[in-house]
Amino acid sequence: MVFGRSERRSAAAVEPVTLKILVAGGFGVGKTTLVSTVSEIKPLRTEEMLTEVGRPVDSLEGVEGKRTTTVAMDFGRISLRDDLVLYLFGTPGQDRFWFLWDELAQGALGAVVLADTRRLSDSFAAVDYFERRGIPFTVAVNCFDGADRYPPEVVSEALDLTPGTPVILCDVRERASAKEVLISVVEHAMAFASDQPEPVTT
């Protein structure tokens, strides 16, 4: 043994698995907040101030206090374990920015559909988008102050979700709660992938 050195070899560093998760939902439902709450790096935001020009196309019903909107995406990063890292991409909520969704969805393992019980119908478009493309997702009901809190099965029925689609209640302002949402997405996506038939080879 050389003084000051151990004969033990340090374990080889293992590159973590990186997974891409989308955070989607209606306008003002808390997507930027979720990404910002859990990100271990300074999140990238593409928010702009709402203006009078956008008033005819951006309904503020239920979110009258909202002053900014995401116009491209939010981006954050979180390590769930030493060997598992999630890259989070928050999608813009307004219909006029939907052309960006196809680009953001490429390579995604799964998605979060954030929902607000005061405007549950705003979630239909995101649910339909992921169901049509076969991207597994979790519906996370963001429990806003003063909003009605319905059991997950009621939300599932109201959104006409495919059986087995997880629905959980959360507060995206709380890191632990937001992290549970992401864990649900990863677990559901992994189970979804294992249920898919093996490709046929000739």
C-alpha cells in the first residue's frame, strides 16, 4: 500500500439513464410552476407578458390573475436517482402554439397532463393528443386554492380516460408533491412499455 492511497479501486462512474418527459395541459394550469419547482438547474423559461392583442384568443376565465404565458417551452432537469435523470419539457397551453407539440413530443417516454377542476374541459385536447400518439401519461390534478377536489375516479370518468391511466392529486408548488407526479409518469410509462408486443421480425 502506498501511503495515502487505498488499494481499492474506485468504482467506475456509471452514466445515468436520461428520459424525456412532457408537461402539458391547458392555459394557466401550472406547467411552468411544476418544472420550476422540481428542477435542480435554473429552469429555462420562454414566458412573455400577456397583451391586449392576445385578449381575443387567450381566455383568462378562471385565471384572471395570470400575466405571462409560455410561448415555446419550459425546460428543467431532475435526478430521481443517481442512475436516472429526467429532462422536463413544458408545452405551451394555447391552441395557436400547438405546432410546437410534435417537435417536443419526439423521443418522449411519457407525459404529465395537468388539470384544474375549475376548467377540466381544458385538459381534453392534451389527453386526446397523447392517446392518439400512444404516449403514456399521468393526469395530475393541480389542487388550486378554492377549487373543488374530486376523487381521482371522478376525474377519470369526467375525462373519459383509458382504464389504467393514473390520476393523482397534487400541489405543483410543493417539490415533494410535484416529484410524486413524475415518479407516477415514469412507473406508468415503464409498465406501458412492458405491455407492448415484441416487433415481428422476418
